[in-house]
Amino acid sequence: MTDKREKSIEFHDDAMERFERAVKAVAKSPPQHRAPKKTKGAPTKRRVQKVKK
């Protein structure tokens, strides 16, 4: 079997703060991979032209 060793990881002082800002930015942004849904609402009203007499 392979030998599992613990690796020491060094974090920057502001790593958690930067991570939280990135998470908030992603949470606020709209979905990028989905096409917007097309809603079936009332048909659009067209302007009727007046007939001159």
C-alpha cells in the first residue's frame, strides 16, 4: 500500500477573507450555463392602424 503522509499547507493571512468574498460574488451572479426560460404569457398586443375615411 502507499504511504499516506501529512502535507503541511501554508495559508496566507487573508485567505479566509478572500475565500468568503469569492463565495459571495459567485452566489450573487446569475447562472451562466442555463439559457433563460421563455415564458408563455399573453400574446403581445399589436397596434391597430386607424383607417382614414
